[in-house]
Amino acid sequence: GTLPSMFRAVLFDVDDTLCDDTGHMRAAIDGVADQLSGTHRGLDAAALAGHYERISTHYWTYEIALTDPEPLGTVRARLWAKALQAMGVDEDPRLLDEIVRWYGHLRA
């Protein structure tokens, strides 16, 4: 017989469960940090990337279970804000919106 004309799909959690996305994540972090170091005089891109990766890893490993569900962009903005604060850069909502867009584009 013929199969029904419908799509069937199986979804997997690909957050490093089946496919290691670490390289794409690090490339996106480095890309954003490089961009910010070009627009903020004296900002060390490698140090900023290190702060973001540490803060992000801690959040996704330990803190996410303690928070209410939030949009991914909101989480990323907060994590980048913490990384920038660690570097002595004041939080700017417009800059954070731009960072979230850059980061999302680089992760795609």
C-alpha cells in the first residue's frame, strides 16, 4: 500500500545531545566579542568572550531549573549584560538588543 500523505517527524534535543554545537556557540561568542571590542575602546575581546562563556555555562547548567521559562532573547541579553558588567561596561538596553541579534545571526 501507499503511505498517507502526511509528514511525520521525530524531534531530538540537539543541545550537544546528538550533535556537538560547542564550536558554533564559541564562534558566535567570539564574533560578538570581537564586534564589541571594535566599538568599545580598550575592551578585551578574549576576556569578554571568556566571561560570557563562563556565565552562560553556569546559567544553562545550574540556574535554568531555578527560573521561570523566559524567551531565549531575554536570557541571552541578561547573560551578555552580566559579561559586560564583569568588564566594567554599563548596561545599555539598545546595545543588548543589538548583541542578541548579532549572536542569534552568528549562531544560525
